[in-house]
Amino acid sequence: MATMLDFIKLVLVKVSFDKKLFEKELRKALKVLLPDDVKKLKAWCYEHFSDKYHVILNQYFSRHQLVV
């Protein structure tokens, strides 16, 4: 059975062609995931998207650390 984290990863891969969609889905993901899953998502995102969306990842994951 797929987890919410697995589903979010799939969505991010599918929308990664568009900056605005990627940012929107990342924002939504950070609202619904548990803190442990956010850490896993962060590592996965930097591994897969840091060349293309490094600025967005830094922006959202640093902001999320302040909230959690």
C-alpha cells in the first residue's frame, strides 16, 4: 500500500515540468505531512530536484523548519 509520502513524490515528479505547479504541490505537501515524513521528503526532493528547483526547496524547507 502506498503512503501519503509516496503519493506526494509521484505528484511532484509529474508536475516537475512546471515551476509554479511544483511549488504549489510542495506547499500542499508540507501542510499535510507529519514532521518525520517532511524530513524524508526534504532529502528526496534535494536528491531529485536540487539542480532545477534549489531556490524553491531552500525557501520552503527553511520556512517549514521555523513553523514545525
